Amino acid sequence: MVKSTKGNYPTDATEKAYNGSDRNAVKFGFTPQSELWQGRLAMIGFVAYLLWDFNGYSVMRDLFHLVSSAPR
């Protein structure tokens, strides 16, 4: 059963599942909300790196090349 209490957006039982607050609220510190946002941003960063790498701009390849060709 979906009930509407916030304007036109439906709410359900999972919205307040984490410590009685909105799951998508931006909260700082070690909270479930911040863990969700950190995971989302990590996934975006990982996909961005993969796209960058597949376009030929490999950061890891360049770093390995610099390390292997450094004078000793």
C-alpha cells in the first residue's frame, strides 16, 4: 500500500528504514545515509575511470611506464 504524504511523491515503509531518517538525506559522519552516498559516488567514479581508460587514457599504464623507466 502506497500512501502519499510528501506532496506528489509516494512514500513507503523503506523510506525511513535507516535510523528513522530519510535514506537519501545528506548527512555527515558515520551514518547509513553517508554510506549510501559514498557507495554511489564510488560507483560513479569507477565507471568514469573505466570510460576514461577505454578511450585510451590509461592512468595505470602511464604510472607503470613512469616507474619502469625511471633512472636508478
